Amino acid sequence: MKNIPDAADLFSHDIQTAVGMTTHFLRYHKGIDYQYAYNERGDVIENAGQMMRVPEDRDGNSLV
């Protein structure tokens, strides 16, 4: 699994389940969006993270 930011920097965590697959969407204050998905057997289907937004403080204000 790729290195992900510190859990204390987590801004939001959404979970969606559909058609036998569960996907986790994580947004971090530092602008990183990360998602991973797995099927009912626990096989990892997707594992991706990337810088998507400008960094934000804990109130959602831009740090740039």
C-alpha cells in the first residue's frame, strides 16, 4: 500500500458500497485525495492517491 498522510490530517472519509465492491474516499487537509476499493473477498481493486486540491487548514480555508 502506498504511503498516505497522517490520519490526524484527515478532512473527510466517505464509504460507498455497490455491486459487491466497497470504495473508501479520503480527503486530507494537505490537498491529497486518496481512494481504495476492494471486493467482497477482500481483493484490492483500486489503490490511488494524488494531489488534487490546494492545501487547506482545518476550517477548509486555502493555505496558498
